[in-house]
Amino acid sequence: MDKIKTVLIDADESFLKRLNSLLANFKEVEVVGTFENANEGLDFILKNELDLAFVQIEMPNLSGLEIAEEISKRETDVKIILVSQYSHYAVKALKVSVFDYLLKPISIDELKTSLQRFNTKYKINLNNRELQIIREMSNGLSSQNIGEKLCISRHTVDTYRRSILEKTACQNTAQLIKFSLKSGLI
């Protein structure tokens, strides 16, 4: 799986260092830029192919909400996670279609959950049939039973299962079910 190319934008240098340090715990994440200046951060996002941006809401010159609005107007696939000390911006964040909203101080568990959701939704790229097979597997059905239920052969189900395990980097069905539950797939 490709690394999640990430940029961090926050006027607080100490928070940038802390978030960068937290993200270092996730081998799938590559921080390609950190910015204290919101305008420079937005410019970087618009000129580079990125996957994810952690953006502080309250910043001088340009707010995180304004950055999210500007990005949503452009032809870019970057997803925004807004960061704030205050929950009252959450409704506005939803209106500008951000991927997630995290409250400071961010815990490693919150970060892990958000990154798992991002990975599942945008990087793993499971198709509808694969998601359907995962749901049936979680109900305890065998490949033969799943095939009969979905009107496909057992061999086709087994091919999907191998593909799903490869895409999710899971070693077996138990790991896949645990991953699927944590990621909200089932």
C-alpha cells in the first residue's frame, strides 16, 4: 500500500512537533511538509499531490475552515482533518465536507482511528463485492455458503478473499474481521 502523503498546518510550532512525533508511529504515513503559515500551507497543498492534511482551525490570516473551503473548490483529492481546541466548529466543519475533526490534545488512539478510517475509505480501495464478502465472512459463512448466497462459485469467493487479505495486509480471516470492525466496514 502506498504511503499516506500528509501535510501539517498549525500556527503553534509545539503542536506541529507533537503531531509530527505522533504520526511517526504510523509507518503508512509520510509527513511531506509542516507549516506555521496557513497561506504557505495552502499553496503547498495546491501544488503537490497529497492524500491528507491536518489543519488547525484558528490561525492568523487564513482559518482552517477557509483552507478546507478553498480545497473543496479545486480539483484535488486531498482530504482535510481539522484540528481545534474547541468543539463548536464541528458543524461548520461538516458543512465544508472535511474528512474528520479532532480536538486538541490529540491522543494516539484518536489518530489511529482516524487514519484507519482514511486508509479503509481511500487507500485500500475495496469494491462493493469485496465489502459484501467481508460482511458474509463476519457472519461465519464459508466460501461455499457465500458463493451460493451471492450466486458465484466458491473459487470466485476464494479469489476475492485472497485479494481482500492482500489489500488490507491481514494474515487471516480473524485479523480481517477485527480490522473490519475497527475500521467500520461491518
